[in-house]
Amino acid sequence: MADKEAGGGDAGPRETAPTSAYSSPARSLGDTGITPLSPSHIVNDADPNVSEQQMFLVVVAIDFGTTSSGYAYSFTKEPECIHVMRRWEGGDPGVSNQKTPTTILLTPERKFHSFGYAARDFYHDLDPSEAKQWLYLEKFKMKLHTTGDLTMDTDLTAANGKKIKALEIFAYALQYFKEQALKELSDQAGSEFENSDVRWVITVPAIWKQPAKQFMRQAAYQAGLASPETAEQLIIALEPEAASIYCRKLRLHQMIELSSKAAVNGYSSGDTVGAGFAQAKEHIRRNRQSRTFLVENVIGEIWSELEEGDKYVVVDSGGGTVDLTVHQIRLPEGHLKELYKATGGPYGSLGVDYEFEKLLCKIFGEDFIEQFKIKRPAAWVDLMIAFESRKRAAAPDRTNPLNITLPFSFIDYYKKFRGHSVEHALRKSNVDFVKWSSQGMLRMSPDAMNALFKPTIDSIIEHLRDLFQKPEVSTVKFLFLVGGFAEAPLLQQAVQAAFGDTCRIIIPQDVGLTILKGAVLFGLDPAVIKVRRSPLTYGVGVLNRYVEGKHPPEKLLVKDGTRWCTDVFDKFISADQSVALGELVKRSYTPAKPSQLVIVINIYSCEHDEVSFITDPGVKKCGTLRLDLTGTSSTAVPARREIQTLMQFGDTEIKATAVDIATSKSVKVGIDFLNY
């Protein structure tokens, strides 16, 4: 049994007691089980600490994106003003952005050096031989989505191939944002801002699994944004929910509706999509100097057309993932209810970058591209930056080619590697829509560029089609397209062509900042989302009286003359069940052996609903409540001891508590998906 304890990831302080391996809890007789005492009941106690947010002077939301990141804030005294962070140094030609790239640079000694444009530019200016020693990371957030068994020890790989702990990188990045934000707040207020004055909100994709959300919280603790003792200082907000909250406030002049009236064989003529956007861009350019957005304390016009029970979809398409969430309006206060749990997948704009990389491999050979990335990492970054700005110029009605500058070292290194020129490779590769221009550029036809978008956009459309097939999702009135990738005219047009007849498609103007602003609003009023769907089934492992013919014989355990069935999964809540914010689910148990002094309650989760035993496939342990009753006088202990277990759902985290009714001793634990 102890081998599990020894290996139990010891990064950072462990708050939970080491736990035994996955075997029947009762097989090791030292750990007697618990058995259910009462029929279960649900108590809707609203969370008492919801109204205590006046302690914070300011809410700062961090949108930690796959490709770009940023923060925004609002003072609790003037919640209608949302300030987007200061314009950062650096910036790319062809990419106007109020966010900064999610890139981080560590020194050869693995100390934090810089973040964003600064990290990229510094790394780029290093001599190639020196650059190999430095650790440069980009697009690392996807690792949390793609790693099935995320732990505190999960590694990331830097551009030079060296490994580093993911937790460390996320903590460095969050710490950087914390310092930038506090500095800006202090400058603005003219006095030192303390971290304790700030309520932090970090946004994460709704389709992330529980471990990734917990990982983010852990990284934030390490970065000093909050601590396990001041957990409520940090809210983990779901990106589409944040977007949804912001969309409720939109006024007509703050959005573009993709009109479906002018559709010519399924495609709207260029001017409707194009012109709306041109006006919006102009409007944004004029307002660029002002970083303060007024959110009027009203419900926006679009929103006021929605009636009780109306449904809408938020499609949040970012750099790494696309999240789809269906919400329903609950009047009078317009609270939101999640109707269908978040779905989506890794179909962000990164998919377009991968396609470009595949194209380069096809032309120049995979062996060369792999070598080039390792030997000339900074030049590879340059090439991808050049591609990024051209990617943003792609549009359905574009007719002239897109030129992508190849870095000199690419041309040079290719000649050394292959013994012939880049031009020769292009001629030989029979990729006919990519040509070589005499100014040292790859010249791509608009069709070639559109082809790079196709797989990603097709995945998004297909996913939406599946969603619209679901009964809960029929009769959707609006589709809000948000997130950075929503700026892509090709995506807008595809969504318009596929769903323009089904529902109205709305794009907020500053679509890349929608989530950030919504997250600030969420931090000011976290209770606005009232009902969520549980992403998992939760329960605890218990012993039940053994029933011949009902229970499998291998689960039989005889103890002190009593026949028990072990490993029973006692359900607290089922996957996809609605849970109200702050909802408490209570269960009462009694120790199988009355004299027991240490009571261990193991909490399990499973993605599906049909679970009978904790040994069933897909069941994972995600928490342990250890109630130590030593030191309580035995005279006070009733013959039948009641241990009450409470699980509180609703926030993006789940908390569990066990109370010994006789002595009112209690123990609390956050559900832990990383340390098991």
C-alpha cells in the first residue's frame, strides 16, 4: 500500500493526507469503511459568503489565453467602468492587439526573464548559440487541455527541447500579470495597492477537465494571487460564461449582426460582413487611446428581446480551443442557467498554424523543419509571426496573393542542409499554389491560405451541427461568436452560411476582449450564473449490507460476523445534473465499526452516470476526507455515530466537509484531481 504514498507527487505543500492505492477501502482491515445511515437529501443553502465582496477595492481579471493574454480591472466603487490594461511595449506589424502574446522566457539558470513581446524580442536578438541555452515557451496552455493525467509534475518542453515543470511556468506567468496589474493600479491610485485589496478572476475554457481548473488555482497560489486560506480571493471563471455575461450588456452599436438577408447561394455578399467590420474597426481604432469601456448598467437591446426561457449559444473560439455553451434566460433578474454542459475541442486558430507547418513540411521535408526548429528556434518564431499577420489578412473574397517573408537563416540553413535552394524545393514540390517571389517570399494564393483554415473551421461547424441536433438546443434564438478567432472573416462566413437561417448570429465589436470584460463583471457579481451542469458524477466509496444474488460474490467481506459488500459507489450527484450555485448535498454515514477513531471517506468521480462500484472503469479518486476523532472521550460517543458529509457544488471548484455530529468535529477538503 505504501508505494502509492511514496510516489504521491510532492510538488508544493500537500494539503491532503497521503492516501492508499485503489483497492477496496475495506480490504485493508485497518481502514474500516463507512456505511450509509439515512436516505440522502439535498439542502439548498445559498452560500453565506456571497455578499461579502465589499472587502475588495478592485476586481482584476486575467485572460490567460493560448496565443495571447491580458488583464482588465474595475474598481468596486465604479463597476460600470472597465479598464483594459496599458498598451504594452512591442507589437507586430499587421497585428493590432490590446493583449500580449502568451510567451515566456527563462534564463539558462531557469529564472524568470520576461513575458510577451519583450520575451519574444529578447529571445530573437540572442545569438543562435546562446539562444540554445535559454528556455522559451509559447502556446503552452494547450498542454493542460491535452494532458490526460495532469499532475503537479507535468512537464512542458521549451523551444530548445529542455523540460520544465508546467506549474512553475504558469505560476511565473500569473506572477508577472499580478505585478503588472498592481503596478498599474498603484500608479493610477497614486498610492501603493496591496494584493489583499484585489479580487482576482482567472478565465479557463469550460471544456477543461476538473484537474486543469485545479491546476490553474494551484499555480495562482504559487504566484501569490491568493492562498488556500484566502481561496475566495480568487475566482476561476469559465470563458464562455464570462463572454455571455458581457454579451448581455451589449448595445446595438457595440456589435455586428451578420445579416443573412443578402446571402447569395449561401454566402452573404462581401459587403455585409466586410462593411460592418470595417466600420467597427474604424470605431475601435478611434477608441484605441481610451482603454476604459463603459458598461451601462442596463440590459442591452438584443438582450431585451429575449424572453424567459429563451436560449442562446455562446461560441468561444480562441487560439487553442473552441467552447460551446448553451444558456437559458431566467427572469426577472436575467440570471443565466446552463442548459447543456460545455462541449468543444482543440479547434482553435492554432489549427491553422499546424496546417501551415504541415505545408512547409510537404515543401521542404519534415526532417528539415524539425531540425530547423531545434537549431534556429528564434528564426522559427519569426517565421510564425510573419505567418500570423498574413493569417489575419485572409478573407473569403480576397483575390491577391499573400506574401510570407522567409527569414534569411531559413534560406541559408536550407541550402546547407539540402545542398540546393529554397526556390528549387518549391519548384520540385508540386505544391502549385505556393510560389517563390524574387523578393525572398513565399507567395500563397488566397485559395492556399483558405485551405489552411478549412480543417479547423470544418471541425467547428461540424461540432455546432452536432450541438444543434440536441433536443435542449433546438429553438436557439441567438448565436454569439466571441474569442480571438471570431475575428477571422472565414470563420464568420462559414458560421453564417451554416446557421444564418437557424438563428441570429451576433459578434461583439471588440470580440477579442469580450471574455476579459465579462470576467471583470463576473468578479463584481459572481452570483449572476445561477445554475450549472455538473461535468462529472461524484460519490463516495461505502460498505453496504451484502445481499445474496444482488451483489457480486467477489465484493463480499465478512467482518466481526457482519457480511458487507465493499466498494459501493454512493452517488452524490450525476453527470449533467443541474446544480445551483452554492447547492449543498448532504449524506449521513456511520462507521462500520463503532469504535473507529479515524474515519476516512474517499471521494470518487466518473465521466458517465452508470456507476455501481468504485472499481468500475473510468472511476477516479479525487478527494479524501480524514476525520480524526482521537482525544474525544468515549463516554460522550453515542452507540450509533453519525458522520455527516456535505458537498458544495456550483462554483468552478467543489468543496467537501465531514462532520462528526456527536462532537461537531469537522474536516474540510477541496476536491483534488491532481494528487491522486
